[in-house]
Amino acid sequence: MTSENDLLVTPFELTVSYAQIAVFNAGLENPFNDWTETHVRQGFSWRPESVSFATLEESGKATVYVRTARAFALRSDTVRAIQVPFTVPESNLAEIASITESKVVEIHSGSYALTFETGLDDSHIMWCVFTFQENDRPIARILRADPELNPPENLLLSATRA
């Protein structure tokens, strides 16, 4: 990495539907996850190679930022932040997607703590920041909860493909 926080791609827009946005290994067959009530309460549905995060709104445009970081701090305007383990495969390709569209990004293969931050800008447009921070032993945790989240004491780290 050349700096503490490297923006990997130019920010892009995704049209969110079904209140979710996913990160998964590019080329993964059936990349989206089913959601149980527990997943909804904790704001994410995780399985190896794929994680879906609950967005603040059911549908609409979201501006997406993807970055790597050595040092990490939440944005002051973050409404919800969730961190999960994520392994980028040898292909160095991960995909960020809504149900209808996606963007493939190149990230050095390895083990990461993947942090999802989200909020609303001054025009009430959703934004999402995905930060990949190298970590050999990442753990899942809620970093900032909004009133929509009611996570269990032990986060559920198993999901089935949709």
C-alpha cells in the first residue's frame, strides 16, 4: 500500500434494491445470501466468500467508495458500521453489487477486516464505504449501530446462498 488510505476505484453509483448491497468473490456462483430474522437484526448476512449488508433505505441510488487502509477510523457522519472477515481470492478480484448491477474491483489477495460504513449525504442520497484492512484474524463486530439494528450478543456467521 502506498498510503494509509488508498481509494481503489473512482466512486461509483449502484441502484440498491431489497435494502442490501453485497461484497463477494468475483465469479462466485449464487453470490447473494438468504436472510434470517437474526441476519436482519444484525444488519448483515455472512458466509465465506460473500457478505450482504443491509442498507439504510429499501431502494434508491447509493454512492459507493472502495478503499484499503492501514489505519482506520469511522467517518463522523457514519450512521451504521459493520466489520466482518473477508478473504480476497488469488484472482485478486472482488465484486460489489446490488441485485441489478455490480462493479468488479481489484484487491490484493489475502485476509481482511472488511468494514461497511453507510450514511446519507445532505441530499439524502445513500453512501457506502467499503474499507479493506489487512488482518490475519479479523472478527465480526458492529462498530456503530443505528436504531434499526438489534444485534444478538453473538453475531450469526453462517448464511445460505439465495
